[in-house]
Amino acid sequence: MIKLTRHSAWEQNLSEYIETKRHEPFDYGVNDCCMFAAGAVEAMTGVDPMIEFRGQYDSLKTTIKVLKEIGAGDLEATIDGKFPEIAVGYAQRGDLAFFDGSVGVVMGGFAWFASDDGLERVPRSLWDKAWSVGRE
């Protein structure tokens, strides 16, 4: 697990980060679900939890390869190794959510996920699991 602490201005930092990504299309290795979520964590804590993945992949094929080589086998297991899992109902703003094989950023009753058209809102009722980010 990565030891993270949210900055005092984490909410503003997260909001500003989300706004910069709002209309940015999905792009493997640049603005995919993993890089989007990692950027949000970095905005809140100053730590990039996926630094070892940056610049390592640029397609679905290379993503799968890298997750097996330097990750924990797949995205879910890789996130499990970095963040403590929490019940979906306890996820708060800034935590991470998992849905349909992708990781997103919790904003309350929904989470933002990277998509072809920019960020997509997915309601809490559809999440498969959640992880806590930098909070006690």
C-alpha cells in the first residue's frame, strides 16, 4: 500500500484537475482510466501512484502486457495493491471506484471515468468496488 496524505487544498486541486480533463478523450497511456485516476490522486496528495506505468503503454495490447509485467496482473489487482479497499457505500469524494474493468474518481453519488468523449458519470449503484485515497 502507498502511504498518502491529502493536501489541505485537496478539494480545490481535485476540482481543478477534473475540469482540465472534463472533455479530454480517452487515450491509452495519456488519459485512460488509470492515468486519469492517478492524476487525481496526484492532484490531492502530490504523489503519482502509477509513476512506473507512465510512458510504458499506448494501446490495449501494451496495457495488458505492462499490467502483467510491472503491475499485479490486471488493473483491479494493481489498484488493490496500492490502495485499501473500502465498501462502496463508504466511498467519499476523491476516493477511487471500479466499474466495468475501469477505475474512476468518486465525486459523491457518482464517479468520473475516462471515456471516448471525455469524462463520463457513473452512479454509485453500478460500482463493483471502491478504494480509499489518503484519508484515515
